[in-house]
Amino acid sequence: MRFLYHPSPIGPLLLAGDGGALSLIGFPQGKGRRDPEPEWIEDAGAFPEARRQLDEYFQGALRQFDLTLAPRGTGFQLAVWQELQRIPFGETITYRDLAIRIGNPDAVRAVGAANGANPLPIVVPCHRVIGSGGSLTGFGGGLDTKRWLLRHEGAPGLRDQAEQSSLPFLADHS
């Protein structure tokens, strides 16, 4: 597997995969923080299209990614991750909504677990899934990062929240 770190407004993102397919995006903090495995090979030229699209997303010029992805997971996880890609930029849905969309309304907890196991956050927008009362719930990059991403996308009800981020590089985003 090849990897590199790509700078972003939320910190350096670990990008990893084989060939031209992206398999993993790791956050610089939170439970989604990932480090390269010892056998991985650092390649500063890897994933040029993913880097370009991520840059455009963070600049506000890209609303939907079009990349070759190779996530690894169970059939159920893959179904959840595929449905995540259908959530429009700047919109949010609940875990229950997501369970209904995949045709399994009783699988809310399993959907939450699959959402939390998403290896390609941002590109497969698990940050757009929120709690039933509109609350921000767990996120691999931490709730400050989730809040930043949703504000960046202009998600309703988040832009005017008075909460300040505890992470300085996230607090300054408007």
C-alpha cells in the first residue's frame, strides 16, 4: 500500500491505497487517527486526483467527489458507505434515515457502527450523519472536525451555533 500525508485546513490527512484507488483517509486527531503500517511505502506523488479534489473541496469549489475508491468492509458496511455518498453536500440525515435508506430501518445501531468504520471520511461523507435530535454525535476526526466540515458545507442549523472549537485551526473557519 502506498501513502502520503496531504495538508488540509483540518490538519494533515493520511491518504493510502493501491494503484490509483484510494482505500483510506486518516485524520490527524481523534479516534480516526491513523498511522502508516510498517510495510506501507511513502510516495509523495501518489493520488494526484484525490489531492486535487480534496483541495478543491476545502476551497469550496467541489461539492461531490469523483474518485476511484477501494474501501474494505463487509457487504453491510459497503452498502452503508455507498448510501453515504448519496447525501448531498451541505445536507444532513440521521442514523435512522440512513437505516431506512438502505432498506433496514431496524438496523440503526449497525448503521452507526458501519458509519464509524468508514475508511474514507470526507470523500464518503459520514460527517453528514447526525443524531436524531440534530445533535452532533461521534466522529473519527473528533466533533470539532465534524462541526468544521458541516459548517464548511453550510449545513443548516450549524452555521449560527455559538460553540467555539477547542482546536485553534478549526476555530477560525467561517
